[in-house]
Amino acid sequence: MRLTARVWVDAYLTRLRLQDIPAFVVAHGDDTGGAVLVKLATLDGKAQAFQRSFDIMTGARQWMTLAEGDESEVDAAITRQRGYDPDLWVIEVEDRQGRHLLDEPGLSD
């Protein structure tokens, strides 16, 4: 059984908060089945956006880079994705060190 989007988002925000990494829900998607997109802003005008996808070979879920570069370009990519999927969650993480914790165990579930 998979976690609902809302439960995953709440758990992710808690992990970030425990590491003193600021994060905000920028767009609240569908509580049950909404996809989640994570934007990492490094507060220097640069950013990355990550989306979860499936590895075709293994079937495992993994985080892939959707866009990276100037923050305005990443924001434009996120806006396009929200146009395709109104149920999309968008979480913005702000960390000068570039920490997003998506590579930690349990966050790809």
C-alpha cells in the first residue's frame, strides 16, 4: 500500500524541519493521489525542480531533475507542469547548502 500524497508531504516537511531547512507548500495538490514536485532554491538566484518517476528497468521510484538553472526558468517549468496537472503538489525548499533530503531512505516511497 502506498502513502497518500498528503501523508508523504507532511512527513517530508517534518524531516526538513528537523534539519532546520525551511520549506513551504507552494501549491496544494490532491490529498490522495496528487503528484509531488520539489523546488530547491539555493537563495543565489539558482534553483532545481525534482519530480518523482519510475525507473523503467527496475520499477523503482526515484527523483529526477525536471529543471535547473536560473530560478525564473525553474519557476516557468513548474508553472508549465501545473498547467498539465492541477492536482500537483509543489514544495519549495530554501537552503543555501543545496540540501533537499530527497536522497534519504524512505523519501522515494
